[in-house]
Amino acid sequence: MQTINVVVLAAGKGTRMYSALPKVLHKLAGRSLLQHVLDTAAQLGNTTTQIVIGHGAEQVQESVGTQKVNFVLQDKQLGTAHAVHQALPHLDQQAMALVLYGDVPLVQSSTLEKLVNAADQNSMAVLTCTVANPAGLGRIVRDDKGDICAIVEDKDATAAQKAIREINTGMMAIPVQRLQQWLPRIKTNNAQGEYYLTDIVELALADGCRVNTSVCEDELEVAGINNRLQLAELERHYQQREAKKLLLAGVTLRDPDRFDLRGKLTVGQDVEIDINVILTGEVTLGSNVRIGANCELKNCQVGNGTIIAANSVIEEAVIGKDCSIGPFARIRPGTEMADEARVGNFVEIKKSKIGRHSKVNHLSYIGDSELGVDVNIGAGTITCNYDGVNKFKTVLGDNVFIGSNTALVAPVTVASGATVGAGSVITRDVAEKQLAIARGRQSNFDGWVRPHKVTKQEPKQS
Ligand code: UD1
Ligand code: CA
């Protein structure tokens, strides 16, 4: 297999985003535009990757993180050919250069494979697409035989050329050896005074090199993003594509237009997802999991048969089988719920283990805690796990019963089988099977007369 030297152009400013963030770092489905391109390119196999950066170079560089890529700085953005030229010293003579744009996020690896296969050591290939509205884009000019003879930029095009709806997507496969010969010959004699990579078509033909076109049928797959309207349109396109895949793979989405996947979803059988659910990062849902409306799940695993009711938020948590969560529950990072555990409405759980078949059903905060099996937490109970500086642990043994509106002041342990009376403030450990009550004693007074208002008297007439 030949080596593909991917060159991603990402130096542009993205003026029309009106943003402090470099354009290629804006997010689509939770990943930066650039990351989409890099992830797709990585699927091609035998690749090296150069990213041409300029505007917001540092930020762009930091965003890429772990992936093995090389950054090439383009100080001034003098045009697409100039950008590719900066990467040239890093390319391998024997390889095929594949030029991609950091702001064209949805291109598929199969499309890129076709493009690369349309070129060889003696020919280059351009990825084209026939679009509804070609305004602003480079037009593909073909001769009588239908072969490409030039790409003309919108600003340089004649009225007749402007009527052409087949456009240059910008993506090209060019043998590095040839690129080396052509790039230095590109001039700036055009309407924008820029070094146009598109001029390479005429140079190639003049050198007797074949120029092939590979045509992409899906306009949105090769669409570039210049403003936030286009970003929103491509986001929807992506989401529809993912929703369709999930539906066809056996997931019930109550409304595919109201579903957002910002990461990777792994599912069992017969999963049901109601409207306005947002899944972020790596989410795994077991068989028969049901998710109610307006839930957000981020980096979590949910076991078979668990039901997550409407308006719940779950992040970095592992949820067992046949659990019940919500409505209006918040499960925060580091939480592990064992099978059949229940967390009800207006309950927040943070970094805690909830044992099998334990219940925290109403209006509670459980943080830095370990609950055994069959624990019952009464409504309104909270763990006081934080003294303003340090975090402390609460440990509740199996079969512990905590009465409503209890404050468990950590560090504290309530051992197995113990009971805590409602309204208690528990500051000391409770031993096995003890009853602990820590609240003011009730006093009753007979015949109590409430204070009453004195009504104002009319002034006496004399
Ligand atoms: C370019 C193509 C046009 C094509 C269109 C598709 C040229 C001359 N024109 O036009 O035929 O239809 O893309 O979207 O190639 N960039 C740099 N450095 C530069 C200039 C650009 O890194 O000096 C990057 C930009 O960040 C962007 C990409 O290259 O990712 C395209 O640049 P842009 O200025 O948007 O080119 P267009 O005028 O849209
Ligand atoms: Ca553009």
C-alpha cells in the first residue's frame, strides 16, 4: 500500500464566524471541525499528516493533543498553494499527497479513498461535486470531451463559467514528486492576488500529466464551513446521518430530528430513546434501556433494563442492570450504581457507590459515600461531606434505614441494620442495628393561647 501524505489546510481565520476561536476549532457533534478531518484521514491507514496552521496556531496545536501529526506554520495566508508549499519539505517523494481542508468536516473516508485511487504517479485527481448554489466556489471547466481543463475561481470567472454548477471541493490527490515541480511555478496573477492551488490543474495538463476527477454525490459531505449558519446545517446533517444508522441498527428514537450524539454510542437490543436526549463522549447502553425526554448522558455505562426518566443528567458513571433513575436526577462523576438501585427525583449523587437494591428516592444529596445493599435513604437526606477545605466519606452498611431530612456529617459510618430517626444530625458513628436519633425533643403545652393582634380603636368623641 502506498503512503498517503495528508496535508490539512487550517491556517485561515474564519472571519465570518465572528469568533475569538479559530474556525477549525468550532465544534460539530462535540468534536472540532479539524478533529473530524483528522479522524477521517486516520481511517485511510498508511498516512502521515501535516497540518498547516496560522491563525490561532497555538490554540489549534493544543487542541489536537495525542494524535501523531506535524504542524507547519504558515505565517501569512497567501493562498491555498502557498499553504501546501509550506508543508512540502515534510512530504515523502514517493508518496501521494492528499490535500484536505480543516473546515470541511463531514467528508467520508470512502470518498477520500476513491479520490486517492483516481491518482497515480503520473496523474492527479480533484474531488468535485455538483451543487445547487455554486456561488463563491471554484468552478470545474471541462472541454468538449468532458475532461477537466481548469478550475476557475468565482472571482475570476466569466458569466458563462459562473453558470457551471460542478465545483472544486478543494480536496486533491497529487503525487508529491509532481507537486514539487508545480508549486514553485504558481503565480499570483488573479483577482485575489493569491497563490491558488487550483492553478495546478493547468500546470499538470501542460506537463502532459493526466487530471482525473472523482465526483462526490452528497453536497453536504464536501461542504465547507464559513459561518455559524453553515455549521448548524452540517450539525443537523451529521445528526440525521447518525440517527439513521442507529434506527437501522435497531434503536428506537422517538424523533430522529430531536436526538444529538456528540461522541460514540454502543447499544444492546431494544433500546428506546425519547426526544431531546444528548449523548456525549463514550456512552454504552445495555439491552432494553429506556431513556426519557431531555436527558444528558456523558461518558457512562448503563446496564440492561435500566430506566432513566425524563430530565436526568448522568456523567462519568457506571449504572448497573434494572436500575431506575430520575426524573430530574443528577448523577455526577465517579458514581457507581449496583443492579436494581433506585435514584429518584431531585437527587444528586457524586462519587458514591450505591449498593444493590438501595434507594435514594427523593430530594437528597449523596456525596463521597458508600452505601451497602438494601439501604433506604429518606427524603431530604444529605451527606455533609465538605468542611470548606476537605472532603470526607460517609459509609452506610447493608440494610441501613435513614429517616427523612437527616444530615450525615462526614466522616461518619452507620453500620449494617442500623436506623436513623427522621430529622437527625448524625455526627457520631452508629453501630450495627442501633437506632440513632439526634434532634431536639418535642414539647407539648396544654391550652396554648396564640399571640393575637390588637385592633386599632376609634378615637373617642368628646
Ligand atoms: C478554495 C478553492 C476553491 C474551492 C473552495 C472550496 C483555491 C484557490 N480555491 O476557495 O476552488 O471551491 O476552496 O471550499 O484553492 N487556507 C490556508 N492558507 C491560506 C489560504 C487558505 O490554510 O493561505 C485554508 C483555509 O483555512 C481553508 C482552506 O485553506 O481551510 C480554503 O481556503 P479558503 O480561503 O476558504 O478558500 P476558498 O476561497 O474558499
Ligand atoms: Ca472556504
